[in-house]
Amino acid sequence: MITVSETALEKLQERIASKQVWGVRLSLLPNGCNGWSYELKYLEEPSLHSDAIFYGIIAVDPMTWGYVKEIFIEWEEDGLNERFIIKSPQETAQCGCGESFSL
């Protein structure tokens, strides 16, 4: 299951509307010193045959869903910096900079 905070959902909807796309794809990519990172990417159209759809705007591919069954998406503002924070209780470790994690 994906849980999205109210603020994160509003920010996603704003960005999707401004780009005039269907939504976003959440993917798990091999990356960094700990092995994995998340990617949120604009998506013109989901694959209705294979993607899991959440909140009507977030598509998750089968490979990502196979690894991560619980995902929490939050919005963080720290001074001038703004970003989505994506976490899962299935993460076992994070690298020092926080860009990658182990499962």
C-alpha cells in the first residue's frame, strides 16, 4: 500500500496539473552506494495491464511493487529546499547522504 500525506498529495496534484500529464510513476532503481533509490517521474499514461494505481495519479510498476509493498510519501520544506520524501519500512539501511538504501 502507498500512503501519501495530504500535503504531498496536494503538491503532486499541483505539479501534475502544471505539466498536463496523467500522473507520476514511482520506480525503484539500482543506484548509489547502498543499492537502491526511488524515482518519481511524470507519466503520460499508465500501463493498465501491469501497473498498480494509487490515488488515481501514482503508478507503480510490478518490479518495484515486488520489492516494496509499503511506501510512505511525504512533503518536506526546509528553508528554500522542498522535496518529496519516500520511505518504506522494508528499508534496512541508508547511505550517509540519504540518496540510496538497502532492502
